Amino acid sequence: GAGVSQSPSNKVTEKGKDVELRCDPISGHTALYWYRQSLGQGLEFLIYFQGNSAPDKSGLPSDRFSAERTGGSVSTLTIQRTQQEDSAVYLCASIPAWGNEQFFGPGTRLTVL
Amino acid sequence: GNSVTQMEGPVTLSEEAFLTINCTYTATGYPSLFWYVQYPGEGLQLLLKATKADDKGSNKGFEATYRKETTSFHLEKGSVQVSDSAVYFCALANQGGKLIFGQGTELSVKP
């Protein structure tokens, strides 16, 4: 079956521009997570959506980062006024209601020049 | 706060050698513990998991036992193969399910 998909797979942008990263979770999965993987910081949690509850934004590094999840499915992570330290691989994962295994997408590699 | 510490890499072994990658954690409550693997050029995949103390997770010849008394979840394999070369991440999850990862250990297996 279809796994978690993310787009674009690669994004190169200039410092100061806004970017949007998209995540399509596995159909029927209730929870969705965003992480980022960078050389200096390893794998870090960013934000978590569970059903209709308020998202857990405790991992977002600054107010330039925001995310939404529309209709309980697709999620978009937005980074405003990108900085070079935002360069990383952004990973999305989803989880079914009945389990605790997170299924990861392939990631979006963001490069800020 | 919650945290995971795993042994630094890179770890270089010969084929058929015994592998141990140490992982210890700090957590409130009773977290679930995981090992994820990232093969070159691929995404993160769950390797094995354990959800309560004394549980043993196993997959593809790898094993790890949830040790509450030592707050550890060490990964072991009796005989590694070249195809096991990858980066291995230990992680925990408790309330809300968000994963806290260790820094990753790169394993390189030589023929």
C-alpha cells in the first residue's frame, strides 16, 4: 500500500524566502509528526497533530515555523524568512490509531543559500 | 526531561562479527523504546521495538531488551553482514507518542 509521501523531495531557496513543505500521511492514520534531521542537531521533533486536538508545537525552533493539517490528512510545514541554519532534511511520520509505530516519509531536503 | 544517549560512531566491523550498540535513556513514566535504521540513501525504518520492561524486540537477527533497572535498550546482533551498514537510531516515546532520538550510530561492515 501507499506509504507516507512528501513533496518536494528537494528544495533549494534563497535566504529570506518562505517555503512550504507538504506531507501526505498514510490514509486512515490519525496522528502526524514533523521532525528535522540536521548534521549539527541530529533528529529533532518539531510538531505533532492528533485528530482534532490542538497541535503540540513544543519542538518548533522559532515563530518563523508553522504547520497546519487540513481535514485531518495532508499537512503543510511553512518556514518564513528562511535562514541558512534551517537547512536540513524535514521528515514527516504518521501513526495509526491502534499502534505506536511511526511510519516515516522519505523527507524533503531543504537547502538555504 | 526525556533524553536518549547512544554510543558514538562510526563503528567499523568485519563481516560475521558481533555487534553491540549501547543506548541508555532518561524518561518520566514508562516509555516505549525503539531502534530505527537508516540505510544509505533511504528513509527511516523501524527495526524493532519494546513497549514495557523486560520485553525483547527482535527483527532481522537484531535484538534489544528493555531494561528498566539500567534504563538501557542496547542493540545486538550475533553476526553482522555488509548489508547491515547503516545509521542506527535509538529512540523513546511516551505521552503523545513523539519520538526522542539519540544522536545515531553509523555502522560500517567490511567484507
